[in-house]
Amino acid sequence: MPAADQTDPRYALANERTFLAYERTAVGLLVAAVGALNLLRDSWGETLLGVALLAAAALTAVVGMHRHRQADAAIREGRALPASSAVPVVFTTVLVLVVLVGLSVLV
């Protein structure tokens, strides 16, 4: 692994692409939230779905930034990447939202 002052740009760029993937997911969830809040029937279920999508968008953006900073520090210091629960958290959040969307369509 390169010295701390000679960070391999490929690692830094891969970390940046991963961060941007988290942010794209957050933007997609935000768009879905706006759609749910503005286009669906006015009921508590659809409002709850929209708020849940907003919360998921914020969570995904925060988790992505936290993970990016962790990985960036590890890359620059030449140490192994720390373990992260970011992917399971985002996956579980999106899975719960898929179930909520399915239930809102069926009800």
C-alpha cells in the first residue's frame, strides 16, 4: 500500500464513486417521497409512506457521507477499511419501504 502522502488515486476515486452511489439512492428516495406526498391519495397511510421515504433519503445520505469519511481516512492512512453496517442499514430501510409501498397499493 502506498505511503500516506502517496495515496493511490484509484482507491480515492472508487471511494468517491461509492459515495455518489449512496447519494443517488438518497435522491431517488427523495423523489419517491415527493411523489408519494403530492400524487397519492390524501390519507394517513400515504402521508406516512412519504414521511418514511423522506427519512430513508436523509438516513441514506448521512450513512453514505459517514462511510465515505471512514473509508477516506483509512485509505489516506494506509490501513484496512473499517467494518461498516452501512449496506445492511440501507438495504433494510429500502426493503421496509418496498413492503410499505406494496401495502399502500393493496389497501
